[in-house]
Amino acid sequence: MLTRSGINRRQNDPSLPMLEQLQTEENVTNELSRSNNQPVHVQSVIETTDNATTEMSTNDGTQPQSQTTTNMEKLIQILANIDKENQKDWIKELYENIKEQMSRIPKGGWEKIKDAFNQKFVQQKTIIDMRNLYNMAKNKDNLQSGQNNVPTTSNQLIEIKNVDLFTRTKTALKNNIKEVNEQNKMRTYKIYSREVKNEIMDYINIALQQEQLDESIISLQEYANIILACQITYQQMTTKTIKKSNWQQSMEETIKKLYDKVDTINEFCETGHATSAMKQICKNKHIHSTNRQKVERVKDELEERIKSYEKRLRIHENRKQFRKTNRLFELNAKRFYREINETTNSISNEIDKEATYEFWKKMWEQNEMETNREEIVNLHEPSQMNIDMCKEKICEITENVISNLPLWKATGTDYVFNFYIKKIHVLHTKLKELVYNAIQNPQSIDEQFYEGVTYLLPKRHNTKSPNDLRPITCLSNIYKLISKVATQLLTEFAEVNEIISNNQLGTKRRCQGAKLQALINKVINSSNDHKLCTSWIDIQKAYDSVPHSYMLFANDKNTLKELCDRTKEVLEGIGFQTNEQKSANNIGDDTAFGNMIDENGYRYLGILEDENNLIKTENKVLLREKILSKVDALCKTKLNGKNLMMAINQYAISTMNYYIGLIDFKPNELKSMDDDIRRILKKYNIIRHSANNERLYMDRKELGRGLQKIEERAEAILFNFHSSLEQNNKAIIDNEIAKGTSLGTIKTFITNKYQIPDSTLNAMTIKEKQKADKLEKIREKRLHGKLFNHGEQPVNIEQSSLWLKKSNISPQEEGLLCKVQDRNLFFETRKCKHCSLTNVGVDHLATCCGRLLNSEYKYRHNDVVRSLHLMFCQRYGIERNKRLKNYRVENVIQNNRVKIKSDVPIITDTRIDNNKPDLLVHDLAAKKIWIVEVGITNKDRLKETETEKARKYDILAKELKSMYNATVFQVPIVMTWDGLTTKYHKKYMEILNVPKQIQAYVQYISIKRTAEIIFRDLTDICGGFDDVQLEKIINNENI
């Protein structure tokens, strides 16, 4: 039997995502550039035999029965219960029932549906006809649900606060639209998420809408030009010409001079001889060298200045590297992972550029040899376009594709980034119309979109030869968007007309091709007691970029030789060449592919096998070491807390995804791997001693830190894989059940572990139970449970988690602040040293100590007010300062648009006790006044404090409304010291239009200032934390 890997890149990197969509997109790209009248050639990539299916059953010839009702039985019951007399209503009810009770129609289900429909309505419909009717009902339902959930942001443009900035933005945009053409294009920079200026992006959208430019766009090229003009405009409005400062060099020279002075004083203290340099020091300080006490004081002063300057340089360098690392991760994750992997491939300066150009020019100019392949490739009869191609459907698909575009994929010749395609939302309607026209008439696509930019990447260090380069061609992102839409339509067309064979695992949707292929290999060999004669075949690839692995099985040597001979003929007929060095066999014959397999085994589809096709035990060891080494390497980087957890999930833990279900991991082995990962995190102070381990694995929008738990992930993957095999490859799953593997027994295991009834067992239920199990364990703990036990307080968990989702802090600081939130700090049983009223503890020091009210608590409160004050000043163009560290709040500040007051009495004609709000913002043009009051409290008084703050200035609000004829808003900004907010807090933030970044910072600074209070007392009481260590973590100095 000849089999092919559906996803061959897994052999080199099993952590890569599934590539079925990529393969289909390549087909669509080729299809759009040729005539639609050409016939479609379909080649079966995998040939299976009836014997293979028979061999997968249990030894006694019977197959185990499923414990739960199969999807086929559910479908038969659904068909029996449909009583509609109208054909459309019958199809609609069928779709609704399947959508509610089943994830998809099971294998063989279309035959049942066709028979039931024809019998009911006395018709002669085919399976293709039934698929079309079903898809029409499905599309209609999707369109209706989509219309109900259409976001309104595209038409809800923000109010223009900074008129001057908007005017300059609009003028620059109009000029750039005129200048951008085919001969005048320029690249723009990628934007780090922390540096995105949403105000500029909003003003660009407003300008486009005011000019009604969408009405003048008639082609994709014009759309691309306008988007590029928007990119250039954004870059011009956000780029400032900053004179390069040499402060760092100057400070280093100052430090050197200070060290020289200290050395001079040390020399004087040892010898007693005053040199001219020493005399100059004494003269500058107005002291005499004979006064040793003053000389020592000068020396101490110089040493303190040196330490101060060195600290500034150290923090600057650390933060510079911090920003650089996180920027690289967000904008080019692949390059970041390559650097982590220490792959230092480079191109030598000695390489001949002209020779390289000629080499690749000849490579691409080679014409494919014409060969007669009719013997091995069947011609598929042309099929009618019998799927729904209405404009509404294509526009809906386009909208979904736009929402899921990766932001910073490399651009083609038009230099348009997906980020701007998504952000320039006022042109989305026009873009959907253009995509629809391109799908209906591919000739309308401008020729420039078929052009690409090719990069030649080195395959080894110090590359000197052109053939050691690997080409990557980047097409236009707009063209790739069209290809994704066409891919979905083409996939539906192929499924309806059953063009793709069941054996083409690499091109089918909802199919884990390589994994299923490896599992088939495992089952076939186990069914034959691992006595099959085998030949592993590796195919030479274009530019060595994608491996193609095949296997031949036979019961004896002679049969294997015949299969090898026939395979060579087929491969030659389709233009493939084998790589003998990477091929192997287990019969030791020259006629088979490759050499005799050695004791190291052969890696087929990422799985290391021995000569008998047995999966080697070394796979577990190698996989464990690979994951832990990746985690350790990531912890050494300067990624922030959110990005680090994301990187561990993507780069390290995802390595397991492919192997779960193929290699039989026991639950205790998976649990041990989670323990090892936590040990590494603790080693780098990313989690702290006695940390809340369950919280580590919770979602970041639920007060967790977002790390994936291998044990829970394995359960979900095994369950989904088991369910998929149960529907489509029952012989395989029956064999796994008979063998008692983790894949075969997963449903029983999950049912017993989480006490889930068989009738409700599905992927969503498992995820909910896993989450509930973690929450239950947390709430059972006296200290850890306080953050999650809210009682009657209306806490908004997602809003309270913003600091974990949006803050840009080191994982060490994040771990420290989480430890404070968990209250897992131990004090001696003694009274508070400040007030002496009650025992000292986290909650008492955070908000309840009266002696700290006018010092520490006020400092924390003012930090929140300061950040909001700076936000309003920047919004109205008063303050251009970006650094909050040295920003000072002025009591009254104003321009011709706004007046902002802070902590000053508001004069009215009647005496009002509460007339001194934290912030009062008066928009003179809009005639709106916002009274902002900040409060940091504890959880027991959260709701009460917010209500008090909301009603505190009722009388003042009435007076202001009467005095200025303005609309007055009272906005309380109230949270607990550990960042918890009520369900009304989000509404108040929307009234002030506070960006989520600032909301996150407000929460973060509240928790940070509280941590400083607590750790200061904790150090004084029991020496539990070092001030130097705390300062390093707060300043992002990774330990």
C-alpha cells in the first residue's frame, strides 16, 4: 500500500499548524490565473485496501460497541421526527436539528438524508442535490445571524477633540492620495502594539468618510493605492524628527571621570601625598586635604553619584532590550523563534550577486517536461457551479476573512499591510464589493496583484553558493485575501461534488492528515504483529523546503520489491525523484528504496520507529527534553508577562499537539511535565513560592495568567481526535479501544474524572468542567480564594483582568503582583506597627490602616488621578509630554477648547460642602462637563464606595448645569486595591472614552503601589523580601 503524508512539514517541525488551508490556497492561486474552462485533474494521493480496514478490527473479528449514541443513530432519529410537508421547511428543520444536536453530518449520512427526502416527497434527488439544498439553508441562517451581529463601529466615528491634529491629518491624506501611484510608492514601518495611535487612525477614517472616497474606487488597484496613502499618512503623523542625543555616551564619560577621582582619593588616603588632581578636587569642594573626615565625605558622595548613574544606564539598557524583544515577537514571531533556536544562518559578503541572479533566473525559466500521465491520473468530468454564489454570501465570507487577517504578514509589490486593511473600516463595504467582482470575474484583477517580492534566505551559516539559498515569494495581501475567499467557495464546491477523495487527507477540511496517516501506519503494523516488510521513501523537494514522505508495506520481500519497482515508474511518470540518502528499508535489498535501517531507527512523520515499525520509547524522552529546553530558552528572554505565556504555549507546549494520540502518554507523565515547566518558571521568579498554581492555567480575561496545562490540553485533543475517528474511521478507533490506549479510553477517563454524563459529553462541556475544577480548588483555599469569592459584590471579572491582558510588564513583576493578589504572604502574629489596632495582614495594610491614609494611600490615589489628567490633556492637545514619570498635575489648565481642574474648589453662588472633585473636565465646544472622582477601596466596600462616589457631587452637578448650560456627567473611578471593579465600571470608562491601555495601567499602578506598601512592612517584620530584589523586579530588571 502506498501512502503519502498529508502534511509533510510535520516531519521537521511537528508544532506547525495544519496546512490543509495553505495547500488549498495554492490551488486557488493557480486556478485564478488561468482560464475557468479547463478541466480539473484529481489524483488520489493515498491508496488504501479493503484488507487494511479488515486488519484494523479486533483480533476476534468483532468491533467494540460505543457507549454513547452514535451520530448516525441521532441522524436516523432526526429524519424520523421531521414532519414538515414543504420541501424547504423540511430541509430547514433538518439543518436546525443537526446544528443543535450534532457537530456535523456523519459519514454515510447523506445517503440516509437522500433516501428519506426522496421517499417523503417522491423525488429522485442525488446526494449532490441534497448537499446544495442543505447548504442553501445553512447559508441563509448564517446571513441572518451575521446581520444581527454586525458591528456598528464602522459608522460610529468618534468626536473630533483635537481639531488641529485632524486638519493636519486630513490635509496629509489628501496630498498622499494624489501622489501615490504606480511609480511613486514607498514602504511603511510595522507598528508595535504599544505604539498604535488610535486617535490618528480614527481621524483617517473620518477624513475618508467626509471625502466619500469609497464612491470613486472602481478597481482593486485604486483601493490598494488609497490604503497605502493611509499608511503613509499615519507614518507621517506619528513620526517625529528627534535629534539624536548623546546622553548615554556623555554619562559613561562622566562615570569614568568620577572613577578617576575616587582612585585619586584612594591613592591619597594610602600615601598621604596630595597630587595636583587631589588638590583640584579639594579646591572644587572648598576643603583642605588635611581634613580627612571631609575627604571621606567627598569620596562617599562621588561613589553614590557613580551608583546613581550606573543604575540609570542599567535600567535604560534593560528597558531598551525589553521593548526590542517584545516588538520583534509581535511583529515577526518566526524570526524571534529562530533567534531563540540559535539558528544563525547568514549570507557571506563574498557571494556573487550576478551569479545568484542568473542561477535563480534559469531555475524559474525552466519549463516542465511534458509527459503522458493519463495512465496514472484520471480526468474528472467538468461539474456545474452548483453552490450558492450570491453577493450576500461572498460579502459575509469576506467580512469573516478580514476579521481574521494576521496583522503584519509580509507585503507584496503594493506594500499594503493587513493591519491597515482591518483598521480602515470605512472602506470595508467597498472592499467586499471588489472581492465579489474579482470572484465573479477573475480577469478584473489587476495584473500587478500576480506579482510578488522574492526573498532569498540562507539555509546555512555564511552561505556563499546560490543553490544554498531558499526563496520565499510574498504576494499582495489583498490578493491573498481574495484567495482565502475563493478557497472557501472552492472547498464547498469540491465537497458538494465529492471531487476530493477520502484518501486525500492533506487537502480535506476537518482532517488531521499527517496525524491520521501516522496513526494508520501504527494500526496497520500492530494488526500484523509488526512483521511487515517496509520501505521508507523520501522525495526530493523543490528548494528542499517541504518534505514528502511515503511508505510501502508488504507481507514478504518479493512483494515489497515489486511494489518498489512499480512505485519508481509512477514517481518518474509524475516527475518526482527519490532521495536515496534519506530513504530506508528493513529488508536489506538493493532493489528497495534506501539502505537498511540502522539501530537509530527512522523518523516517519515526526515519529521515531525501529526496523519493525515499533514506536520507540525515546520519543517521550526527546519530546520532554525539547519542550523543557524551549521553555527555559524563552524564560531567559525579555518578553513581557503576556507575551511570554503566549510564546510558551505556541513554541513549547504546542509541540505536544501532534504527538498526543500517537504516543501513548499516561496521565501521570503529562502531570509530571507540567510540574517540570513550573519548576523552570519558579527558577526564573516568573511564579513565586507557594503560588496559586490553578490560577496560572486560567485565561487572562478571568484573572489567570494564560498558560496552557498539558494535562488538560491532552484531554481535549484526545477527546476531539477520538470523536473524529469514531465518525469517519471507526475501524481505527475500535483498534485503539481494544488495545486500551489513552486515545481509545479517553471518553471513559473523562467521564469518571469530571463526572460528566454520557449524554452531555462534548468538547465544550469538558472545557467548562476543567475551568470549574480549577475554580473549585482555588475557592477551597482560605487565602487564594479571597480574590475569586465575591459574595454579593457585582464584580466584573473580565474588566478586572485588563491589567493582565493589556499591561506591558515583566513576567517577574507580574508574578509578584499576582502573589500580592493571592494574599499568600505570611506575617508574624502581631499588631500593625502603624496603628496598633489589629493584627497585620495584606488587606489591613492595603486599605484599612488609618495611619497610612494621608501618606501611602494618598500617593496611590494621586497616581491614578495623574494618569487620567495626562490622558485628558493629551486628548485636547494641551500636553505633548508622553512620560508619566515626571508629569506634574496642574490645578487648573486650559486652552480654547477645554478647561481642566484638579483638586480645587469649584466656586458657585451657593455653599456646597462637596465642591472639590479629583478632576473636572469642561469641554467648552461640546458643552459637556465630566466630574471624575477616584476611589481605591477593599472588596467588602466596593459597591458601597462606588455608589457614594457616584452621588457625592449631585448638588454641584446641578449648579454647574445651571451656570454653564452644559450636560454634566458624574463618573466614579472605583476599584479595589487588587484591581477588582464592578459591572458598572466599564460603562463609566466608556463615558470618559478611556482607552483600555490606560484602564489597564490604572489597575496595574493600584496593585503595584499596594505591593510596595505591603513588602515594605513585610521586610521590616520578618525579613521576608529584599528591597533590592523588589526594586529590580519593579524596574523590569529580570533576575
